[in-house]
Amino acid sequence: MGLHDDGPADPGPGDDTELAALALKILVAGGFGVGKTTLVGAVSEIRPLRTEEQLSEAGELVDDTGGVDQKRTTTVAMDFGRITIRSGLSLYLFGTPGQDRFWFLWDELSQGALGAVVLADTRRLEDCFPAVDYFEHRRIPFVVAVNCFSDARRYGAPDVSRALDLDQGTPVVLCDARDKDSGKEVLIRLVEYAGRVHTARLLESVEPQADSV
């Protein structure tokens, strides 16, 4: 369900860096220009790794920038950041590229992921359908986080859930991708939800064996 990093066995004198006993891999996905890079950058306690390139005229033929006309760059591989949720638990955040032509990277990035955050923009809600389908088909637990842009119409969580035809129980939360505390709350919600899903699946796999004894 995650990555283990025990860190150095014997930190040097004066090294007060808290070493994480457990690090979990989380994906941040969604449509083009929805705020994935912003979210990773806002919550990361390290300088985030970004693989952004300037949008080109050639890209206009394949990238739909409607509704995000101010966007000048795009992620071409991934964003990476890290956040400590509590003592002994850190999250490694991998932001996926939003355009269809980079989806071949998703299978590699999703290996070993505990779960995912699907960012949604109510102005372009249909753009997150592919991410929702991807995680549902691969049985990767996810939450939908509605990035509340100032000029977007506000919808409640039940409305978004119905519009995306989400499986029952899939959490929908409202957030501001620019705000660290708001982003952290989304990640905590995901960890709690994904933990329950993985635990339930583990129990389901054990019960048939117990019945056959």
C-alpha cells in the first residue's frame, strides 16, 4: 500500500529532522489546468519537483485551454512533493499530467499508490471523467476535491457526486488548491478513506479462507 523509508540508522548530532517510519504514495490527478501543480506546491514541505514546459502553438491543436486561458505552462511528466501528516507518517505526492497524450505515464505513476486525489473544476467538470474512470477501473481508492475557483459556480458535494456518477461512498470535498491547510485536509480525508477501503478488501480476502478451514 505504500513505500517504506526507514532513513539513516544513526542521524548525526544536531540533526533534528524527524524521520518518517512510513511514507505513502499518493497521486494527484485531474483535467488540464485544474490546479494539480498548485496543490502539490502548496502542501509540500520540500521544494517541489516540477516538470513544466511552456505551452506552444503546436500544443493548441491538442490541448483544450477553454476556461483556463491564462495558463501558460503544462506538466509534461509529473510534479513531486512531500508532506508529513503526523509523527511517523509522510505522504509522497505525485501530480499526473492532465493531457491525454501523456497518459502513458499514469500506469507507471500509479504503481504502489495508496490512493488518489482527483481535482475537479466545476467550470469543466467533464474533464475529470477520465481520471475517475481510470481509478475506478483499477480499484484505486480516490476522493474528488472540487477546487473552488472564484469565478466558478458553487455546487455542493452531492451535486458533484451525481454529476460524476461516483460509486456510493466516494468522498467529495471542497478545497482551495492554493491553501496549504485546505490541501492537507483533502489528503487526510483520502488517507482515512483509502485505509478503510484497503482494510475492507483485506478482510474480504481472508474470510473465505477462514470459512474453508
